[in-house]
Amino acid sequence: MNKAGYSGKPKNSLGEPIDDIPAALRDTPDVTRKTKLQPIVLLLGGVTIFVLLAIISGFLFSLTTPKKTVESQPSPVSSVPIPTPTNSPNNIDSVLGHLAYPEAPVSELVPITADGRIRMRKNAAARYQAMVQAARSAGVILVPISGFRAVKEQEQLFFTIGAQRNQTPAQRAALSAPPGHSEHHTGYAVDIGDGAAPATNLQVTFENTRAFQWLQANAARFGFELSFGQDNQQGVSYEPWHWRFVGDRDSLETFYKARNIKPAKIAQ
């Protein structure tokens, strides 16, 4: 204050000093601070609401979404074991241990005897004749007893002879295939005898002949194999005289297609 008592501030008509701070700012001293903080508050509030909505939406989605079942890795307890391949038929028609076979077309059949009574498929017949010649060169006489057999012939053989011998179908099936299930239908099967021992024809004693011993040692070279060995898994009686041709693609598929058969182990 100066000597005149004048404070240096302007006065009104009553002589009262006038404050130089505007009334608007004096009455609302924190307006500026609030104005600056308001967008921040609004922003934080919006983010909070957004986060809450996201959490709620995720929770509702988890409740409404079906759960996926994992199937690619089943537990060992619930999984189905894989069967071990055997010599038994797999998903194909069979009756009393005998598999179903189609009847060979007549046009594919050729005789293997001079009278034309016994026939086989062309490839099988040619290889059989070659096998007969090779055996004769070794002093062994191979004689064909039966080759191709039609389904009607097999029907008569199975039912008529079975009735004559008082055999049930299961008993007869151990000795002869039911109609439609004989390897003879294919034209690839042949019953073989020894010309030097005809009494052994269609008998288990055929295994003691030179013919059988020669076949065991040499038949594979001509594409033939024994069909029903001892204790075969089809349950068919041992037939050392019954051989089948598996020396070309069609014959191989005829007897082995759709059957789980392991490769044979070869002795070292």
C-alpha cells in the first residue's frame, strides 16, 4: 500500500476494492481441471464396459457351444483290438467251412484226358499237362480223377451220397463241399491219383505213394498247391489228392482274395 492508502487495486463506486479475477473463474476455480479429466474418465469407463461385455459374451458362448468329442485318440480301454490275420475267410460267404466259388465259364474249359471227360481251365490244364510230363520223366504216373464240376453235379454228390451214408450236412461237409462252395466249380482244382497205386485213389493212404511225394516236392513249380492239408483251419478233412492251380492272376485271386492269410515262412 502507498502513502495515500491506495492499494493499487481499482475500487467501485462505494470505494471498495475490485478483485481483478473474473467472476466466472473465481466462482468455479477447478473448471479447467474437470474439463481436462472428463475425456479420460469417459474413456476408462468405456473400456471397462467393453471388457465386461467381452467377458460376459465369452461366458455365454462357452455355455451354448457344443463340446467336441476327441475321437482320433481313443483310450486303450475303449478301443477295439485289431484281430490277428488268420487263414479263415473274412467277410465272404461260407457254408460249413467251405468258401463260395463261381462256376467257370464253359468257354474257358479244355479237356485234360483223351476222352474229354475231365476238364480244367485253359491255363491250369496246360500247366497240369506239363506237370504230368515232368513226373513221367521221373518215373511217376499222375492220373487225373476229377476236374471241373458243375454246381448241379456237386448238389447230387453232396445230398444224394450224404443221404445214402446217413450223414448230416455237417458230417458230409467234412468230406465234400456243399453245392456252390466247391473248388472244383472254378476249373482250377483237380483230384490226382497214382497210376501205379490205384487203390489209394481218393484215400488218405495216397500220401504214401510216389505220386504224392513227387507232388509235394515239385507241384509248386507248375503253380499247384495242396488245398486241404492236415488240421487245416477250414475244418475240411485231410485230402492229399486234392490240388488247385494258383499259377496266374485269376486263379490266385479266386482262392486268396478277401481272405486274411499270412505269408508262409520259409526255413533258412
